[in-house]
Amino acid sequence: MADLTIWPIKMASWPEMDMSGATHGMNLGVKIEGPIIAFLIKGTREKILVDTGGGTPEWAEMHHNHRGMGAYRDTATALKSVGLHPDDIDLVICTHLHWDHCFNNDQFKNARILVQRDEMRYAIAPLAMHGLFYESQVVGMRPPWLRALERTEAVEGDIEIAEGVELVKVPGHTPGFQGVNVRTAKGNYFIASDFCPLFVNWEGTPSLKHIVSPIHVSIEDYYRSFEKVEKFADFVLPGHDIKVFEKECYP
């Protein structure tokens, strides 16, 4: 098996994110830095990127009421930090189609983009309460992922896309959410993105084994997905936890 590594890339960051927005109302008023993270997988034949980040700070403030987004880097600058250009990426995996995970899909001109079919179905016509997360037409916007629709491919379920790299469908946060399991020399590393926005979502509390995100479509599906991931994951990489950057790469 190839020697696979995972490189987190900070696309932007909210320096004072309210922790309760990731932990289902717990930790209300606790401010933490909440980065927007993409993940590069090295060691496969194709260059694989998981998620592509969100819009500019101005866009976030105008359309999502996210004030003070900092550490923003345009896509080319962000990829330069790992020695690549967006044109070098062969494959983009979107964990889901919320705006801060797929906004820059169109900038990867040479990449195929993989999304779960159920996610595409829901993103086209989400419930109104989820419309802004998708920048959907139901709230008068045009979803950013449509800018790269001609290169977007629908997949279904769990699929190995390269030796040691597997898409794993884990609905709950969204109907077609998928994480990416990377079989490294030191075990299975699961790129969880917003399935576990913070490490504490996976680690839980003394009274809760895991903590769901307050943004979800089905708590029952969410808990079934936790049980599924428990069976194979040795380590979980969350989507908005600054502690991810305590290591330059994994494992």
C-alpha cells in the first residue's frame, strides 16, 4: 500500500466562533477559533483534495452574517502552502455542499468532483431552514457548486476511490454527507469535516458518547453514523477545530 498522508490547509478562520454552534447548544458563549479546513491527501496516483473552502470575508459577512472572518487565503495561495496549484488537483471530494465546503469548486479546472447523489438531491431543494447553508435558490441565491456542475459526479454509498482511500457515507449533518477514510501506516484516519466539526464532537462528554452538530437533518441518522465510524476509525479529523493544525500532516 502507498504511504498515505493527510495535510490540513487553513482556508480561512473565524477568530471568535461561539462553540455552541458546533456542540448542539452546549458551551454557550465560549469563544474559540474556528478554521475552515480543506485536506490534501498525498501518496495516491491522483492528487486528492477534500473540500474547497468558502467565500471571501466580505461574502461571508454580507450573506451569512459571519463578521470578522480572518486568516483568509485565496485558493491559489492556500494550495501553495502545500506546494501545489489548484490546476494540479485531479480529484475533489466534497463532504457536503454547504457553502463553506464547496464554494471554490470551480477553481479546480482539471479536477473531477465527487458528491453523494443524496446530497445533490437535497442541495437542489433543501428545506427553507437549510437554504442559506447551501446558498440555495430557496433563499434567492445560486448554489456555488453549480459553477462546476459539468465536472461534478454523483456517487452512491461507500466507495474506494484509490488504494487506501474510501468514501464513507455518514448522513445526519446533511442527507448525503460523506467522510473520507484514509488507511495510513498508523491506522485509519477519518476526515470527518462537519460530521465532527470539533474534536469534542467525537470525544463526547462524561454523559454523552458523542455530540451531534446543531445543524442536522436527522439525529437518528447521525447516531447511526457515529456507530458506523466507531467500527473502523482509529483517528478522526474534524472540519473546524484549530487543534487540527497542531500537526503539519497526519499520521
